[in-house]
Amino acid sequence: MNKKIGVISGGYSSESSISLESADTVISMLKESPFELFKVIITKGDWYCIHKDVRYEVNKENLTVNFPDNNLKFDSIFNAIHGEPGEGGEIQEYLCSIKMPFTSSGQKASVISFSKAAAKELLQKDNIVMPSVETYSKSTIGDVTQIANGTKFPCIVKPNSSGSSYGVSKANNKTEFINAVELAFKYNHLILVEQFISGVELSCGVVEINGRVRALPVTEIEFDGEIFDFKAKYADDGAREITPARISKEATSQCQDVAEQVFEKLNLKDMARIDFILMDDEVYFIECNTIPGLSKNSILPKQLKEAGINMGEFFIEMIENSACRL
């Protein structure tokens, strides 16, 4: 009997539509696989499964689905939710509580990686190069004007854990800084004030293949505007992705080496996408995404293709290696 795999998608973030496309990609790529796949959509209000164009409610207590002729129990879950609750540890904790195997990173690794401050703090101990950063809590920040007086401009202000670059601003002066802080706090109680790094935006996928960690070809991201914010990410013609990146072999190797280090230091599993900025022949770590987009227009599939890796076979390996990862 074929194993039954639930492909969870949707979520609470602005990337929910991309997540649905990612789930469709996974299901399409595994049509001829030894698995029977079911699309499960998770929103704040509802959990449901689409089967043969019919919607069935999902039992949240045990992640089962009552079909007219049988009760569906999944053997494993393929996590395709970008942002919350798929990347921040919430869904991982739930799946472990019901002893359900799942793909991608575990609960603890997801919590740390989704928190930019926690990830940077951990990686700084291993001498990963990154922009200098200060972290502020909404409850203890005090006088923002006083902080602005001691801040070097330009700088980047961003929420600690918010997908799709929501709430990210570049501040060139005190007034912009105060406005940027106010905006960032709308998305998270913790914010980061980072050194502004002007250079080439890069993204490097990392995957686990045949038991080893492997960095994929690097993608260069070209965009209009000063920073790669929400508008640049999602506006029509807002960004152009070039794979492989038009950078030197030395910079490519450096980017891939650091990406693999980040993957291993954060104890990530299966796949991730690590973002960098290249400035003055040095790659600066920016952040990591533990559930990268898998739609046809997403970066990771293009990098897999450039590397000559069959995406369907990679997905099969992910499912076969799935486990309850705390």
C-alpha cells in the first residue's frame, strides 16, 4: 500500500498564495512516485484537505480526514508553508506532539532560524560575517530619539521575525529612523537595527542529498530601489533573478561555503535558502529561509535545475528521511 503524504500549505503570512503553488509543485512532481499525496490547507480559521476537487475538514487533534468511505491517516507530512506557522516552530511542535514525521527543519532549529536576532547571535559565535546589529524590545526601547542620536546612518530597521520583508526600512536620518522603528514594531515586539551594506544581493540554496550537505549554484537578485523590500520582491518586474550569479569564482565559493556553514550551525534539515550581500569581495550573511519557495518561479527550483538535480527525486528523498524533529 502506498504511503499517504499530506502536503501542508497556506499559512498565516502574505506568502500563503506562494505556499499553495509550492504544494502544487510538490504534488505534480510526485505524481509517479510511490506515495499518495493530499493537499492540506492551513489557515488561522480552518484546516482542510482538497481531494478530487472536494473539500474535507481536517481533525486538528490528530491530523486525520474523514472521507465518505474511509478515515485518512497520514504517514508523513511535507511542509510547504512559508512563514508562520510553517517556519517559526509552531507546526513542528504540533506535529511532534502527535508523533507525525515531517520534512525540513525541526522545532528548535525553526524557532532559532525564524528569529533573526537568535540566528545572528548564534552564528556570530562561529565568526560568520554579517552586518553589525543592535536589537531593541518594544517594552524596553525607551527614548527612540536618543537611540537615533547614537545611530550611524544609513541603517536598516527590520522586525525580528516577519516574512516577505514586511516592515523593513532603510533610514537615512533621524526622522526616517523614528518612522522606521514605529513601522517595524507593528510587525514584531523585537526589532533589529543593522548596518547598511551596499552590494550585490545573493541567495544560495542548501540541500541534503545522499546524506551530505550541498550548496547549490548562487542566484543574483537585481532590483529597482535601494533595498530588497516587500515591493521589490512582489511588484511586477520588481526583481530579476540571475542563476548562476554574475560574480567571481572566489565570491561564489565563499558564498557556498558560508551557506553550508550556516545550514549546519543552525542544525537545519533537508533544504534552506540563505541570503547574503556581497560587498568589497566579502559575503555578509543576512538571513535564512527554512521553507523556501518551490513554485516554478521560485529561486530554489532554478538552482536545483542549474545543479542538475532532479526535483522529484529530491522530494522523494526528503519524504523518506522525514522524522519527528524536536
